[in-house]
Amino acid sequence: MTGRNRRFSQEFKDEAVRRTWGPSADSAFISSLGIPTVLFGPSGEGAHADVEWVSIADTVACAKVLVSAAAALSRT
């Protein structure tokens, strides 16, 4: 992992909470090859269902992490 990627990963790691959940994503295939992956986003329920929602507070927190990561990357 390059220094730049390491710093980018750290931005997310500092705010990350490890969770397990039901829906699958392409990251399952990638991680099965031993490649580290990140699923990042707000919590919610009903993914791709008729009633789907995400937490506004989590969305704001995610936006802050993304802005922080972008700022850190722009300094490199």
C-alpha cells in the first residue's frame, strides 16, 4: 500500500465501525482474493426495497469523513 493510500485508508479507519450485514456487494468477491476492501456509508434499513431510508445524522458524519479524506489527499 502506498503512503498516499495508507493515509486515505486511515481517514476512514479513524471513523469506521466494523459491521456485518446481509446484502452482498462486489467487495465480497474482491476481499475473497485477499484484497482489503471498505464498505462505507450511513446506516439505514430496507436497501433497494419499497421503503428504504438512511440516517440523516450518519449521512452528515459520512460527508464529514469524505471531506476530511479529500482534504488530506489534496495536501499530498
